[in-house]
Amino acid sequence: EVQLVASGGGLVQPGGSLRLSCAASGFAFSINTMDWVRQAPGKGLEWVSSVSSGGYRTTYASSVKGRFTASRDNAKNTVYLQMNSLKPEDTAVYYCKAGGRYWGQGTQVTVSS
């Protein structure tokens, strides 16, 4: 059974930081590109970042570039999203996605004073 369990979300003040994790199981994690996707309240899905299978290549949406850093640990079957300088507009449910087809359950990030 494929599982993607995201964690690390919460309430943070503007300018703060959070680190999201997504633990994977049930598929060949190390050969799959991993994505982070978010959905803000009342809006559609927005791609945030991708990490190549080996972790050597990362890409980011322009809205988060320079503030967010994606990484992965293939030994732990886990992908991470370090989010710094958070803004209220970063408020969303954050999902991890594997190989373009498997989705996690999401973790809520709320940026508010």
C-alpha cells in the first residue's frame, strides 16, 4: 500500500519558518521525482517545488523561490520542504506527490499574526 504521510505544518507568524516532512512507503521512493503542491483556501492547486530522484535537481515556483528549499533523504524515504520568511499568502494545505501520481494527505500551514 502506497503511503505518503506529511507532517510539520502549523501556525506561524509572518517571517517565521517551518519544515515540512513527507514520509513515503509502498513504492520505489528513490527513483521517483517528488513534488510539493499546495492549495490555499478557496483556490486551486499550486505546484510549489520538485526534487529529482537523486535530490540533485530542485525547481521552485516563482512565488517561493529564494524562501523555500526542498530536499530528500532516500535512505529515510523522506522528502522535506524548508520554508523560511513565510508570508500570509503561503497559508495553504501542503501536499507531497510522488512520481506524478501518488498523493499524501496534506498538512495545514497557517501564516498569521
